[in-house]
Amino acid sequence: MAIRLSSYFKKVDRLFAIFVILPVLVSTIYFGVIASDVYISESRYVVRSPDKAATSGLGLVLASAGFASAGEEAHAAKSFVESRGALAAINKNGAFEKAFVRGDISIIDRFNGGSFEDLFKYYMNRVRVDSDVVTSISTLTVRAYTAEDAYRINTQLLDMAEQTINQMNLRGREDMIRFAQVEVNEAQDRARQAGLALAAYRNREGVIDPELQATTQMAMISKLQDEIIVTRTQLSQLRTLTPLNPQIKSLEDRNASLEQEIQKMMGTLTGGNRSLAASAVQYQKYFLEQELSEKQVAAALASLQDAQNEARRQQVYVERISLPNKPDAPLEPRRLRGILATLALGLVAWGIASMLVAGIKEHAQ
């Protein structure tokens, strides 16, 4: 029995050594000797838009100060920071790679060379952007092995994120003005064509304004009718008082002439395809087209002015809430916590393994 217990404790000691002592020893060597100090630089920013409503929570507080979130642009900034383009920009002349291949960095933590894709994977483990959906505040975190490198990379990425938003904003303003200018040009072309069509019709038909001319004609006809009334009155009086008066013939001729003139003018107003009434239909069509095109030009010019006014003020931009900090002490690795965590996990694993061994031993007996 004593031999069996001795054997059991030896197995337990062996398990304790495997699951507790050895991992804690390795963890102590790694965290105490091998692991390099990691400096963390953080910056916070929000993408603002004066045209969009603010969110709840802290977003409402920011909105009261003129803040409003622009979700799509914030995602665009985050996507750029986490892109290969951002890495290529900050790695100009190998600046990023040089910061992580120095000999004082442990072989486990340093970048040991490889393709650009390998460098990008390494980059994604050192750079992170977290966005708060409630406040719309984005936090840019950079890990490096010197405080200067962490601060420099964070500053460069934040500047490039802002440049990305500015380029999107500039492109949007240019597109808005260009589209408005196209509308103005098209409206002006339509107005020019309508004006030429109206002028050609006037020259072809020999009319300036049928309605105005018809009004003039009606006034003349009314005047001639007044003269006919006077002539007929005189003629009636002469026929009654002096039937043989030679002026009767003259008045009769005058009356006939006036009636013919009225008939002629009435024919000009309403008779046939060349009358002013017929001309007024076509004239009104050309006139309304010209008037509508002029209103379209005025509306297009107003839209262009609005687009130019909108372009003068920046629609979306990055508001820096906290600038990148230059850490004065490494925050990672948390050496003692790492060793204690290894010890705790080892004890759990050792306990499980011990119970399994004990169970197997009992079944074997």
C-alpha cells in the first residue's frame, strides 16, 4: 500500500511539474527576461458633420456644442487606417519596418522580415481603431517598443485619417458644384434655343405680339365703328331733311368704305390661318417655352449659388478630442499579472489532470 501511495505521489509531483512548475518557469523567463517593453500611444477623435443629428448619451452633449456624428465618414477613416495604403504611407523609406526590426526588441516580438503581406499582418497587431457606436468617438491605439515610435506612428495615422476625410469632402464639394454648373449650362442652352425659335417665328409671320396687335386692331375697329355710327346718323338726317342733297352720295361711299375696312380688320383678327388669332396660338407656345426656360435658368443659377455657398463651408471634418500622447512608461507586458495568470491556469490544469489520473487509477484497481 505504501508503495502504491509513493508511486501515486510521484505521478502527482510529475503532473505538478508539467502543468505548474514548468509553465510558470517558462512564463517567468519570458516576462522577466525576454519580453520587450511595449509603449502605447492613444488618440481620440470624432468625425463631425453640421448637417447630421447627434446621437444619445455623450453624443447629445457633443451636439449641444455643435458636434454631430458622420457615421459613413468615420467608417471610411477607420477603414483607411486599417488598410495597406496607410501602411505603405507610413512605411515610406522603410520607416515603420525599421521601428520594429531593431536588435533590442526580443526575437519573439520583433518583425523578422518577410513580404509586405507579412508586414501588414504585423502592422494590424500593433495598430487598432475602436469606435463607440453611442458617442461616435473613435480611439486610435498604437503599440511600439519606444515611446517616440508609438507617438510618431499615431500622429501620422491621425493626420492621414484627417486627410482622407478632407479629400472625401473636397470631392463631394467639387461634384456638387460641377453638377449644378451642368444644370445651368443646359438651362441656358434651352433658353437660347427657345429665344431663337420665338425670334424666327416673329420674322416668319411678321408679328411681334399677336395679343398686343389684336388689342390695337380692336381699338381701331371700335374707332371705325364710332365713325360709321356718326356717318349713318348724318346720312339718315340728310335723307329725311334733304333727300336730293349731293352729300348723301359722299356719305354713302364713306359708310361703305368704313364697313369694308372693318371687315378687312376683322378678317386680320379671326379669318384664316394667317389671322392674329391663329398666330396667337403658335406665338403663345413659343412664348411659354421661352418663359419656362428663363425660369429654369433662374432656378439653376440659384442652385449653383447654393452649391457654391455649401462648398465654402466644410461639411465633414475630424475633430480631435485628445491628441496622441507620448507615453513616459511602458504599459505592456504586465509581467507579474502574466506570471500569476500562468500559475492560476497551471493549477487548474494540474487539478484536472490529477483527478483524471486518480479516476483512471481507481478503475484500474
